[in-house]
Amino acid sequence: MKYIVIFFSQSGAIKFNRSMDKKGIECILAPTPRVLSSSCGTCAKISYDKDVLELVDEEVESIYSGKELNNYSLVYDSHAI
């Protein structure tokens, strides 16, 4: 499944990218779609077939699944905890 991971900061996005690289998970950093967040401006796009919540760390603000005509589904929100 495809996910978009939103971060609190750009440094968090870079740390996440390095972590995914070490785990062998393809991760592409890209501008965050405005409809999702205006925080740091950088998101990670990943494909992951296991439980994506395993990838959450203190840098992750939220995770959305899929993209179909800007229709995203919230999977994880750090503010909801």
C-alpha cells in the first residue's frame, strides 16, 4: 500500500528517509500536499505492505494512505494520542 508520511520538521523527514533506507524500504521525499499539512513542507512517500504503524517514531506527525484525486485517508495522527 502507498502512504504519505508527514513530519513536524524537515530534519525529521531526513532522519525518517535514512531509517527507511537502512530497512530497505523505498522512500521518496517530496513537497507535502497543502491539503494535508502546512507544517514542514516535506513528506515521505513510501510503499509498505506490513503494519505502517511499525514505522512511526517521534518525528512523524501523521500518515495518510492512498491518493485518488486528492482523496487521502488518515491512518495515524500523533495529535490524537
